[in-house]
Amino acid sequence: MAEFDQYGRLKNNNYRPQPLSSFTSTYTPSSSSYGGPNLWSRFNSFIEDIGEWLRDNTEALSNNIAIGGFFLACAIAIIGAIVVWIDEGFWSFIGYSIIGGLVMYYGGLLITGIMMYVLRIPIFILGLVFYNAYVLLIAIAISLGVLFYNVNDWSFSSKKPHVVNTTTNIPTTTRYKCIANTFLNVRKAPYSSSRIIGTIQRNEIVDVYDFSNGFARIKYKNQDAYISERYIVRAY
């Protein structure tokens, strides 16, 4: 312990004060309270990384997607060629392969080159949507709003009542009499070489619906049939 004389001078010159012990806090601050990487910050950083990756790799992504689409189209064309070979034979397969190969080579390469540039626009826009978490959430909210508006518009829009026409159109016919010497052939189609499916007798009355190519259309055993208009006259 230090001792002093009547004049306030230190009696023991060898006295040295002991240093104070350092204070160590046992309190560990939470990351959210002190600006550390909380959950929202990590999510925002993740979204920013995705957006930056999309913007930095726009050209490479568009090229890879376009080339992938070209090879997918080639695979579909090869499958189509195999189907043609099975269904239509070898020579049809050869013709299909030659024409398809030329179309895929010139047309496919041209379309692939165009798509390499066209696809850069949506990929770059997607990179902007992922600029950060705030922009992404705003874009999602706008998309959901547009979708909800369209669904409501489809659901609650005034609809005209559907009117069902119950009127039955009955075809008009005219009655004719057969004036052939004995009988008149009834044919399947309105031409003289058509197959004969029956006959009608002289003076028999038939209902004629219309005339076509020198033949009258009638109903014979519940099916359309034709007789020569040269051998019928209007009954009344």
C-alpha cells in the first residue's frame, strides 16, 4: 500500500500501481440488431447474385438455348423420319430425309442465329427483374395483380345467354313417278357407272330432294340414292 509523508511525498519509491483487469462482456449481439447478415439480407444478396449472373451471361445463355432448341428439332425430325420409314417405306424415308435435312440445315441454322439475338431480350429483362429482392417482389405483385384482374374479368363479365336452336330443318321434297318401261335402277352415286343398289318399278311414286348431274336424289332404304331424271315425271 502506498504511504505519504507530511508534505504529501511518497515514502516508498519502489511502489508500482497494479494495472486494472480488462472488462470482457459475455453478451453476444444478435446479427439482426447490429446490421449483420440477417435472413432478409441473405435473401436479397442471393437475388442480386442471380440477377448479376443473368445480366453477365445473357449472350451465352441465349446462344445455348438457341443451339439446344436446334438439336431438339433435329431429334424430332429424326424420329419423324423413322416413323415415315415404318409407315410408308424406305423410299419415302429417303425423300423425307433429303428434304428434311436441307430444311433443317438452312432453315434451322437461320432460325437458330435469329433466336440467339432474340432470346437476349427476355433474358436481360429477367436479369433486371432479379436486380434485387425489392424489384422481384414488385414484379411478382404486378404479375399477380394482372392475373387476378384477368381472372375476375373472365369470371364476372356479362355473358350472352346461349340460345339453342330447337327448330328441325325438314328438307322439302317433290313427288315424282317412274315412267320406265319395267323398272328403274337405283344407284349409289349420281353417275351412270355407279354401283346399282336396287330398283323401283314403273308408276312407283318417289320423293325427290334435288337434282345433280342428270340424276335425282331420293331416299332408298334409309340412305341417299340416285335415279335417272330421264325416267321420272312430276306426279302432281
